[in-house]
Amino acid sequence: MATRARLRGTAVAPFVAAVAAIGVVAFGALVGCVDTTHDIEVQALGGEAAGVAPGPDHRPGQPCLVCHGGEGPASSHFSVAGTVYAIEKESMPAVGAQVQIEDITGVAFLSPTNAAGNFYISAQDWEPTYPIQMQVSLGPANSQMLTHVGREGSCATCHTSSPGPASPGPVYVAADMSELLGDGGAGP
């Protein structure tokens, strides 16, 4: 005949307390793995612009690597990406510009801009060794970044829509149309 032993409350209490403590630590570790800062950055970008589907032409001027930096939500992962505008203080994209990025080891990568002025380099194609130097050209106009990029591959992290103490403003190729045309503004 089987007998049941009755455990005393005092013998069970330390065991229950240990199991509860392990549960609290495991829950804390799980919650600690969620990057709420990244989620906030993604949400701060807002929705897509009306009439522009997600894809290569979307979100010009926004920090591309917030979504394309490997943490999602985008499935494509970029190492360097940004938007180039044709003329300073104007919103016309620099369509067909060439963005040259050179890393500290001397390896250079050339990326064209698309219809929105966006360019991007897939992390699968190239992961630069920082710091990097950048320049952009379109026709006769050429603009070289005077400082190096220390660690951030998303141009709009520093190049926000408005110049100020923390940002030089958007990336552009030319100061004015004559520089872009290379003919003193006379046109064709």
C-alpha cells in the first residue's frame, strides 16, 4: 500500500521561492531582449507617403538603416544608404548621381541614385570598414563630404531635413543650377 508523505509548509516555501525567483529572472531577460529604442525609431518614421509603395523609391530623406539596418522590419539589409538632392535648399532629387564611398582600407564602392535620389548598398555586397569618406557627382557637379563618417551608414541620421547645430542639412550635389549644368547657367 502506497503512503503519501505530507510535506511541511516550511520545507516547500524555499522551493517555491526559488522557482518564483527563476521565473522572474527569465521574464526579465526576455523583456530585456526587446529593443524598445529601435521600435520607437521605426514608429517615429511614420507611415508611407501617399501613392508611394514600399520599395527603392520610398521614404527619401529618412534614415534608411532604421528599417534596413538588420533589425527590421525591412527584409533587405543595407550597409550604407541615403538620399541625394540635386540643388542646395531644394527638394529635387539628384536622379542618376554617383555616390562614391571609400573606407579606411582604401576599398571604394560606387552606387547610383534612383528616381527618388535614394542610393543604397546591400550589406551582402559590401560592409565598409569605418571610418568612410563620401562624395557624390552628377554631370559636371561634384560634392565631397569634408568630414568622415565614423560609424553610421544611414546618411539621414546626421543629414536631417533642416540644417542646424546638430545637422548640416540634406545631402546635395550642387549649390545652384549653374553648378549643376556646368555652363554658368546659360542652359542648352
